[in-house]
Amino acid sequence: MEQKVQPFDPFKICSVGTVRRLLLEHQIKPSKAMGQSFIVNKSALERIVNAAELSSDEGAFEVGTGFGALTGALAQKCQVVVSLEKDKRLFSAAQKLLEPMPNITLVHGDALIEDWGSLLKEHSQVSCWKFVSNLPYAISKPLLMRLIRERHLFALAVVTVQREVAQRMVAKPSEEGYSILSIAVQLYAEPKIVLNLPPTSFYPEPEVWSSVVKLRFLQHPKVEVSDERWFFKVAEAILLQRRKTVLNALHIRFGVHKIALKDLLTKCDIDPERRGETLDLRELAKLAEALREFMLSRQT
């Protein structure tokens, strides 16, 4: 008699006891270097999935399958889930656990290297894609920057990151944490912290609190930027030297004479003595454009 495959309940995996059992069963020791922690908070899992606002004709893209708790929960809400897992042991375990769910495509690969667009193109029937992931903490920042670069692939994103990183994503000028990450996220998306999670929401427990952030991507950047690479070059010059005035930071980075910089800043309605961390997106864009035109004029 053929044995029936039991339906998969992703919420059963979402407990400390089950995760411990699976780790033992598959002889896996979570890697601190890879930032491996598994969600064990059922309420948080449900809220993460709900935040993605998934419809039955949409798809979800996940980085870090783990044992598949989030993967399976997403698959119950949408047409297809594509999930990347770098750890071969976890990939093998997830393959077995998620076998009863045919609308899940597991990929063994590095999320920083794999071609996301090609993976999603294999599912042409999907109306739109949403990025939903408890990001591996060890590579959360480079993954976020890649997500920003690949934003055209997704309608929105729901990411779980360290609370400190989440605070940087939503920080406003003059607030603690206002940084290049703040600029990059807020130029292309509307970020919102959905909930904060204590370390006990994961196993093994991380040393920090976590936050779930929803990013609703904009069709156009929040401010007009003619040269994005130059814009970020200027923003980095200012924000990476946050203790210095805008005048001094630009002088050090670009070698422009301070008298010329003072004139340029005044024309942009920016006090040369302001700290870089006080400039908002509009001011940064205006300054970058003016400095770009000035630098080009010197070359002619």
C-alpha cells in the first residue's frame, strides 16, 4: 500500500523543540559566522507573512531557507516561492521537509552571487514578486544593498534584520543611525518597521533584538538624481565624515578650494558649517548636481 505524504505544517517547525530535534537529526551545528538562527515565534512568523500582502497569483522570493518555516508559510499564501539556501546541509534538510509543497522551488546557491532575475523568469505565470526573508545577519547589509539594486524585480520587500540595521533604514536627518543605508533605502522605497522581536524569537538566540521592516518600492526615486553613482559618491563623502562640516568633508574628499565650495553651498541654500548628517535627500541631490556641474566645468 502506497504511503501518503503528510501535509506540511510550517508552524510546527516554528518551535525551539522542533528546531533542536532537526538540528540533531541532520547533524547540523548552526554557524555563527553565517549568522544562522531559526525563527521559533509563531506569532511573528504569521505577522511577517501577512505583512507581505501576498495574493494567490503572486510569487515570493526568499533568501535563507533554513528548515523552511517561513518558506512553507509563504507557499500557503501565493502561487510559487523561490528560496535560496547556501548551506548544503540545510538545503538537503529543507528539500525533504518541503517535499509535500510542489509550489516551492529550492535553490542551492549564494544569494550575493546568484542571478535573481533569471531564477524568477523561470516562473512567467507569476503576476508580481515580493521579497520576503529573515536575512542571514552576517550578510544583511550587502544583501540589503543588492535588494535595492534589484528593486525592479519586486513590488515590495519584508525583511527581518538586526534592530540597529532597521533603525538605520528608517532614520531621518539628524537622527542616530542616519547613514548611507538610510539614503539608499529612502531614495527608492518607503520603509516601515512592522514589529520588533526579542532574541527569544529565534534559536539559537542572537545577541541582539531584531526588527521586521516592510519596504514598499517607489516607481521613481523620491528625488530626481541625474547620476546615481555620483550622488552616492557625494553622499558618502558627507555622511562617512559625519563629525565634519559639509564644507570640510567635501574639501577633503574632492580637493575643491573652500572658497569655491562656500559659494556653491550658499547657492544650494546649505550653510557650509552644517554637519552632513543634517542634510535630507532633496538637499543631497541638489548639492550633488551642483558639484557635478562645477567639476565638469573645471575639466573644459
